[in-house]
Amino acid sequence: MLGLQVDRVHHITILSLGFLLAIILVPFVQASAVNQFDFVVSNIAYQSAIGDYGSNVGYTVTATSNGSPVSSIVCNPASGSRFPVGDTAVICTATDSQSNSASHSFIITVGGDDSTPPNIIPPPDTGAASTGGQYTHINLGSPTVADDTDTSPLVTNDAPAAGFQVGNTTVTWTATDHSGNSKTATQKVTISPPGNLTVSASPEGNLYKAVQSVTLSSSTPATIYYTIDGSTPTTSSAIYKNPISISSTTTLKFFGE
């Protein structure tokens, strides 16, 4: 009698009984490895400055599959999204290198009070010569505004809609975030009496062998507009603020008002 047993996909037993040979096939099921996903994340309570529209919240989620890092983790809503006030469920799905996947959820709670106002830096003080009428319009520029939760605070000013009269006027700029916090900054606007406004350049136009730094100045407070491409400047042209560096043959045109 001869006996042989092999453990593979099937369990094969061969029995030799004289002239009778019997082959018996017995199915053998091989258990697959269990994919164990482990997520590292916890519920988040965001108790910082918030407003009626919630706040942007960042978070980090890691996961492993059978002890090895997964190939991808996709969460919705994504980290950095704006979460409304209250509880929001975040669902994350991890996928390993064998395309096995598992999901896990956690809660982000947004609450608290926003008591921090925006930061605001007003535009530089400015001025111009009167255009001859009772009021003169002038480009005030724009303030620099930032807030820790509101990406677009409301910005207003109290500049007179009709224009500025001769003399000094203080313009108050106000930045208000979505929680109602506000902060102000001021800008001085000077309108000089009408007269012969002149604008000059130093050094004057000439031939130079080295790079020149050209300074523009006005006889009375004014906004100076200029171009360096030979075109005629308008109130939509660049506003002079700092000396202009000239390193090649250039046609500089300017005027003030």
C-alpha cells in the first residue's frame, strides 16, 4: 500500500489497493489574509475665532493597512475647508497598494467667539491741486487688510462722494469682518488752491553713461502720473511714489493734478 498527501490548492490522496487505483480530490480552501486598516484621527473641537459662516479648519489623518502605510487617503470635506458652526462629519477613505479600502469618520465641531478685529493699513497720505471748481476728485488708493478668519473683510471709507474741497481732509477707512469686529485707520488728503501746478524731473532729460534714478516732484501737493513707453499718461497710468530707475534709452512722460 502506497500513501501520498500534498497540501496545495486541492488535497490529493492517492491510495494503491492492488489492481484498484483511486484518486480522491478534496477541495481545500486557503484563507486569505485579513486586511486590517488602522486610522489615526480624533474628533476636533475648534474653539477659536469664528463667525456666522464658520471657519477654515485644518486636520491630519494617517492610516496603515496591516501595519504598512496606505497608498492614498481621501477625506470629505477636505482639510482646510470652511466648516459651518456646529458639528460636521468628515469621512475618510484609505486605499492600500492592493486596492483594498476602508472608511472612517470623525466630527469637527466649530464654536467659540470671534473677538479679533481685522488689521488695516491705510493708503499713504495724498493730495492734488484744485481743478478750479468747488470740489476735486482724487484717487485715494487702497488699504492693506488682513483678518485671521475672514478672507475678505468689508472695507469702507467716509470720503466725500462729491469730492474734496481745498484744504486738509481726514479720510477714515474701516475694515469689518464677518463677525462684526471692525478697526479703523486714517489717511490725510490735501487739496491745494488752484494755481500753476508744475511737475519737474531730476535729473533732467539728457544723455547719461550710467543708470539714473529719476525723481519727480510737484510745486504743490499733487498726484503725479507717468509712463515710460512714450505714451501720453492719463489718470489710469502709474502713480509716482518712488524714484524711477532708468537703465536704457527711455521716454518718460508725466503730469500732476
